[in-house]
Amino acid sequence: MKFIHAADIHLDSPFQGLRKAPDQIWQEIHKSTYDAFKNMVSTAIEENVDFVLIVGDVYDRVQHSIQADLFLNEQFERLNKKQIPVYLSYGNHDYLNENTEIIHYPDNVYVFPAQPEAKKLTLHDGTTVTIVGFSYDKQAVKEDMVAKFPARTQTDFEIGTVHGSMDSLNAPEANYAPFSKNELLKFHYDYWALGHIHKRQVLNENPAIIYPGNLQGRHKNEAGTKGFYLVSSEGHELKPKFVEASVVDWQTMITKAKEGESFDHLGATIFHQIEELSSNKPKFINIKIENIQVLANSVLTRIEDDSLLEVIQQKLLGKSKTWVYEITPIPNQEAFQLNAIDKEFWKTSQKRVFTEDNVNQLAGSLLNQPFIAEALQQDDQLQDSVETLLLKNGGPEEQNDENTED
């Protein structure tokens, strides 16, 4: 037996913050989730798999486009021609609703209903398989859906599919269909195909309990190689193998500023680093400039007003597969000094202010938007931004002038 386990495709992803990119760059970004899905389907056909599991969030939003519908049907039809069934569940992004299937899927696609259901199939070689799954019927399913799963049957293999999160996860996503690892193991299923968490991870090896991550990273918090799992049977054990599907890479590049470095020299240094990157695939880069406390305020200002970013982008335009979408200045923590604000007071305030509870309370209902919840998990980025502002506006001359006026 051989099957594919994929999740979190997010067709029609809006790619927030990248709309201002030039057309050629934007087109590359926008079609990346489509191309990654196409790569997965091609692998399914080449490997002659017995079936494909898609565990939630095939679309990025409930109101998906006709383009996404047509594309998905086209890819499902490719699998249909090869007699490869697809078992699909909807997640919190594309939950069951009146717009779920504007264009009906081919006959090889089975969509799980809102309550857990078991589907049995017999493969060409006589192997019997039971696949259990469910779809979201609203954006936030907060109950333990695994508790409703049926006991193991007498089929050769039993597979559970869950779009949800470990109940021990310390993040806003933990509110979605929570479960525990021990809860899954008690069923004695042969494989647990998970979805919802975009970071690839193996929670257990035998039986395998796996988050494949999403097929294609969509922003800087989803960096690294992305793809799906190709799972094959060896005796009565299922062996997963990760397969890359992503077509663009999101990366972070570190540049360390030098004492008294000019704006022009800093730009040239960054551009040289970019040229040295391998470019087999398009790369979208967030440049982090460390040690910025050694730079003059005039250079800091031109970093913060995106002048440096614009210079780099203009040099790259039409000449490279690489695109720099953001430049983040980062003070050196050891050298970070504040004159008007005591350093120890800053550290104490930092611990009190940048807590998960404070951030979540201030964000409130905005956390219901997944892209906001994901961004706010990067609390170190919030702290970097505040430190940069303090560094720029808290130098000795500026603070002394303000104190005199007061």
C-alpha cells in the first residue's frame, strides 16, 4: 500500500504585505501554492499511489475564487483518470458552507462530513483500509473531535485524519479540535494524518503521528522546505517519507553592521551577500541587520523609512530570482544601552509587557484571523521593533535636549 498525506494547501492565499511587489514577483508568489499542489499530484501519479489524504485547509478562505475551484477540479481529474481516490476534509479556513463546492468535484473525491466518519476501501491487491475523518462546519471547532472516533476495525490498516492541535500547544491554534498524543495512541490506529500546524513534525514514530506542514510557505514565519509525506507499507508497518513540493523559499539573511558604516557601503554589502546565495528556486528574503547601534542615526533613519529596502529591490528587479521584501534592524543585546531609561528597568518591563497573555488580550478578536495569530506568535520581532525605536530616539544628545526643555 502507498498513499500521500498532505494538508494546509491554502489555495487563494492573499499573501499579506506583498501586494506592492512588482507584477513578475507577485505572479511568482501568487501561483506558488498552485504549483506546489500540482507537484504533489504529479508525485501521486508517478508513484501510482492507492489514495491521497488532504487533511484540511485546501482553500485559504471560505469565499474562494473560481480560479481556485477550476484548478482544484482539474488536478482532481488528473487523479481520477488514474483511478486514485482522494479523501478530503475541510478545516478552519475552508469549513463546510454553501460555497464549499461551487463546481462539483469528480467522483474520485470523497469529502468527510462534520461528524467523524469511517470509510472502508479495498485496494487492487486485496488490502483493506479504513480511513476516519471529519470536516469543520464552522471556523472554530473547539471540541475534542477525536473522542468521537470509532474503535479500530478488522481491516488491514486503519488511518485517522485530524485537522487540529495538540492540547498542550501553547498558542492560539490550540483552540482548534484539541487532542492529546495519548488519546490518539489508545485507538491503536496504524497512522495518524494531521493538519492545521504549518510546521512539519513527527509526534510519534510507530504508529506514525505526523504534521506534514503546508505544501508551500506563504510568509517569513513559514520558512524552510515544505511538502508532504509519501507513506508506504512494509509488512504491517507504515513508513513515511517526506517529499518536497514547494516552489519558492522564504529565508532570513543576517548582515552585521560595521562601526560608522555608510548607507552606500551597507547596501553594497547586502547586495553582495544576496548574489552569493544559490538560486535554484526563487527566494524571498527578510534581511536582519544586526549590531545597528554602531550606525549613525541618519543611516538608521534610511533603514526605517525603507530607503535601503527600495535600493536593494531596484537592483534586484529583473536580474534575479531573489526578492527582498523586508529589512529588519536588530540591536546587539549585549551592547544595547539606554541613557534615559535604565537598562535594568527595560529588562524588567520587557518581561512584564511582552507576555502571551498581554499580547492576546490586546489583540482580542483579531486572533480569530489566523495570519494575525501567526504574526503575533513572533514576540521577539515585537521586542526588536521597540528596541530599535528606543535606540534611534533614545540617544544621549536627544534625551539630554528633551530633559532640558522639560
